[in-house]
Amino acid sequence: MNKKTQEYYNKIIKNHIKPSLGFYILKSLTPLILQEFLNKNI
């Protein structure tokens, strides 16, 4: 993976995904939780 691509992905995770989903344990995420996240953020 290109270094710039990796930096971009890390920025997206830090600024958008972690603030909304970071407190969930990964295996506790459900399709409903993910769909609600997408509906709010897209």
C-alpha cells in the first residue's frame, strides 16, 4: 500500500470512525449499528 494511501486511511479512521464507533468492542458491532453510522455520515 502506498504511504500516502495509508496516511489517508488513518486520517479517516481517526477523524470519522473512531469518534463514532471507537467505544464498541469489534465483535459487538452489528449490521444495524454500522448502517446507522453510515446513514449519519454519508
